[in-house]
Amino acid sequence: MPMLSSLFSFWSDLTPSEVSFLEQSARTEIFPQGKLIHRSEDDCRGLMAVITGSLRVYCVSEEGREVTLYRVESGEICVLSASCLMDSVVFDVLIETVEEAQVCMIPAAALHQVEKKNPLVELYIYKNAVQKFSEVLWTIQQVLFMKIDQRIALALYDEMIRQKSKVISIRHEDLAKQIGSVREVVSKTLKYLEQEGVVSLGRGKIEILDEMGLKNGTENGIYNS
């Protein structure tokens, strides 16, 4: 297990006994790609730190449409998996692995014992939650106020930055889940982008041919770019 102090920034605020207790309670698990590791209606897992891999936090509408709220990358904390520790927070989310992920978890019961004695731990949890909620609000803003083609361009541009490559590994279905749309709409828009010479479509991948054209689409929409 990696040094917990490098994963959780509140570690320096703990007493020696609290450090020892949480070190004994923490555990590391490896989850395969596409594994659903948290549901709001399940028992609270606790605080997760992603060591390697990536997680997707999302919600599902009554019609079954998924919307990705945000991603949790290597070195980041997933605080909504410990939402049971925040009495004023009620948020129905699901968490799954985007790729195989190694995750360090501090169980909710152990963390709750420590935060009752150490208010700095509770402050850390709420502070992290506020940061994540700002990302959720940005996602909601996109869904409510951006055109579908603009959201697709933004999602592609973000994936290009995240994957550090102009050849993006992503399926049309996964892109639709990310922006809260349906595959047919995404495929139609991507086909238009291909005709315009902005992207080249392949099986399970999308190559960015015109980065500036794509960036312009994030601001003005694809069909108006």
C-alpha cells in the first residue's frame, strides 16, 4: 500500500493514534474496467483515493439515460463514496471504473470515528465535496444551456487533453453517456465532423485532425464553426 500521507492531505493533521488507527483500517483493492463499485442505495463505502486508473461518477435519469458528472483520476479523491459522512448531503450517484483502477479506501465507520474527534478531517471532507459539486454544476450548465454539438466538441477536446493524444480511445456509446445524450445523435454529429475534416472515425477511436476547428466548436457549436 502506498504512503497514505501522499493520498490524503489531512494526514498531517492527525494524531499518532489516529494515524495508526486509519492505517490499520485502510485497504487497497483493484477493480476491473467497467466495474460498478458504488451505488447510493448501497452501504457507504468510505473515502476513496485513486492510485492508478480512473473512475466515473454519474447519475441515471428515469428513462435510463446516463450523465457523467465528473471523473476521478489517479492521485485524486472520490468523496461522494463517503456521502454518508455528510449529514446535509443527499446525492444519488453511481461510481464505476473507466479503466482498471487501484483504489485505496478508508471505510466510513473508521473515518467517522476519527472525524468526531478531529474536526479538521470533517472540514477536509466537506471542502473536497464543495469542489466536486462545482464540477457537477458545470456539467448541469452544459446539459441545460449548451447545444448538443457544442457539448460533443467540448467532450472530445477534454478527452484529447486527458488522454494526451489526438487519437482518442472512446466509443460513440461512451461519449453519449458522458454528455447525457443518445448514441444515434452522437454518431450523426461525429459523421458531420468527419465530413468537415475535423475528425477521422475508427472502430473504438476518434482521431482529431483539426484541433483549432474542434476548439472553435466548443465555443460556437460545430454546425456554426
